Amino acid sequence: MLGASIYVVPVMIQRNVIGIDTWVLPAFFVAAMPALLAAFAYANLSATMPMAGGSYIFVSRGINPYLGFIASFSQWFGLSIVIGVICYIIVPFFRDIAYVLAWEEVALFLEIGWIRVSLALGMLWFFIWINRKGLKFYERTVIPLMFIMFGLGAMVIVVGFYFNHEDFARILSSKQGESLTYSTNSVFHLGIFFSASAVLFASFIGFDSVAQAAGEAKKPEKLLPRAIILAFLIVSSFYFVFTAAVYHAIPWQFIAQEAAKKDISVAGLFSILLSPSWGAVILIGATVALLNDLPAMLLAVSRLLFAWAEDSIFPKKLAYINPQTHIPDNALLVSGFVATMGILGSHWAGDFFLGVDIMVTSMLVNFLLVCLAWYILPKRNVIIAEKMNVVFPKIWRSILAIVGIILLSVFLVIHVWKDINTTVSYWYFHSTYAWLIVMSMASCIYFLGRNFPKV
């Protein structure tokens, strides 16, 4: 669940939601509320139906198969696109490392368009190869990266609380000859605040990958709920402290100004405060965070394709399991090709936040349907309801599900409203329209796919 968005989204939100200003951390707290309720739903449902497919299994069994497919295809499309986005934005982190280390020629080389795309594609397919090696190899890759991320992220927190705005102004003046003369006024706008919360919501979605591995986990009925809730609580706390440290050290006005001019990251901003060597270390930590996102997200999207093929919505070849690694090879490869389109689309559009907005829409729809399934399923299957009571008592389950449905619906409406009212170059750069087109195509696939032979 610990992902790279913490290094990018809390600062780039100043460009994506203009006017959020000093209210980023409170918006982060609000964003966590519907995500936590969705995490409760996942924890409860994964304990009662521990099998590959996650939201597809939950919603198709809890409501109906078509909505299960819509929920999971929305998730699959959003995550697949963002896998490509992550690969694409990793390259500027390498560029910034080169700049900090005074490797000017290397940095300029990494700014060349075809070089950036080629490196992004290389990283994507490298991590697809890691996933194809099996879960044991995956575990040996992801867990060390996680500890590195926590360690280097802790450095950001220490540095952030050690320096304040006055220190930043002094260091900026000495290093770059710039002076900070910003107005301290910040007007609170409720619509802008909730729009930012809807975007920041995307930072909390990683627990979904835990449920996708349910069919391959040991003692899933017992361990999956614990893993999901613990992941959410630990990582969310880390996110809050991390964001607080960033805005403690660097004025929001400077962040907003820089975000308006170019893509920025926390690591790049903190390199101003630190020596070149320590700045490079922070940038390496951010790069590791980005790399750590890829294996878990590839695992999640490939298991969704596998589940559809098992239910004969997609061709049965996608349900093929490699007998040596026990990995759905074909499903993983197809997901990799869609992520490739995410890389090419980011380069073409010139703004990676289009992919982020598509993911936010996709995951809000997905989590909304999962919470709805959490509420409806006991009314449809008494036997499963008895298993669900072990994790959450009936009365609490109903209340939490209803609140989750309401909050996620509000966030979805706000996010769509913000997207539709944003000025873009072409109509298809509205994430809502892109999502609707893809989901219409997905519906056609679903109804045609019902004619595929049974696996």
C-alpha cells in the first residue's frame, strides 16, 4: 500500500486543484475517511470470499455479475493506466538525481522524449518479468523496497520538521538568489477543499492489492482482514506525518508557484534544503517508492483478468496458470500491454494527471460498488453473512457500509463536477469522458464475452 503518490500528489495538488493552498493536510484527513470505510468492506469481504478477483468476486456475488464486472473493469482500467503513468514519471526522478549530482549531460539526455519513453517501457516490462517469476521472487523484491521506502521517507520527515519557512527562505536566497515575498492570505473554499480530497483519495487505494492475492495467501480468512486494516492504519499515519513535514519546511506559496511551471516532487523540493549528496539520497528514496508501486499493481490487475476468464467473460486462455510459478501469465502480459498505452498516452497528452484523474474516477466507482455489495450481500446469502459477523458485528457492518456508500458517492460527484468544469485542450482530455467511453466498450465486451466457452 505504501506508494509513490506521497512524493508527488501532495505537492502537485497545488496545480491540479488551484486554491487548495494551505489546506492540503486537512484535505488528506478527509480523503482517508471513505478510503477507511472501503478498507473495512474489503477486509470483511476478503475474509468471507478469499479468492483471486477482489472487487469482481465481491460485487458479482453480492449484487450481480454485470456490476461486478463494471466495478472490476473500472478498477483494472484505472490501475493499468496508472502503472504506465508511474513508469513515465520515474524518469524525471532519475533526471533530478543527475542534476543534483551535477551530471548535466546525463540530465539533459534523460529529458529527450524518446529516451524517457524507452526507459519507462523498460522498467514496466522488467517488473512484469519479476511478477512472472512467482510470488516468492515477488516477496523478495517488494519487502526490501518497502523498508527502504520507510527509511528514506523518515529522512524526509526529520528534515521537514527540522527546517521551517524562515530557514527555507534563507537557503533559497543563498543558493538561487531568490527571495520569498508571498502573501500569507489563504481563503477557504469548500468546493475546492472537497475536490482536493477526492484527488488525494487515490493515495489510499493500495490495500486493494492485498485482496487480489487472496487465492494465493496462507490462512486468508484470518490474515487478510488484519493485513488490510494494519496496512491502512500504518501507511495512512505515515502519509499524514510526511505531508505535515513537507508543508512545515516549505511554504505552500512556493510549492504552488513551482507546480504551476513544471512537474515537481517532494524530493526535488527538499534538494534545495540539503547538500547535493543528501539531496540525491532523498531523490533515490522517491524513486524507490515509485518502483515499489509497480509489482503490487501488476499483481492486482492480472488477477482481475484471470477472474473474468474463469467466469467465461474473457477468453479462457487468460485463465492459464503457469505450472511452475503458479502465475496467470497471459493475464499479466495483457495488463502490461494496457499499461504500455498509459506510458504512450502520458507522453502524448503531456500531463500525467490525466491518468491520475482516470484512476480516481475508476476507484471511486469500484469502492462504491464494493461498499454496496458489503451492505447487500447478507440479504442475499445467509451463510456468508454468518462468516461476515466474525469480523464485524451486523449492526456495525450495516452502519459502516451505509456511511461508506454516502461518502464515496459524494466524492464521486465532486470529482466528476471538477473534471467536467476544468478547461482542457480537447474534450477527450476530460477523465470522465474517457472513463465513460472505456466503460461503454467494456459493457459490450461483457455481453459478447458471455458466449465464450466455459473454462
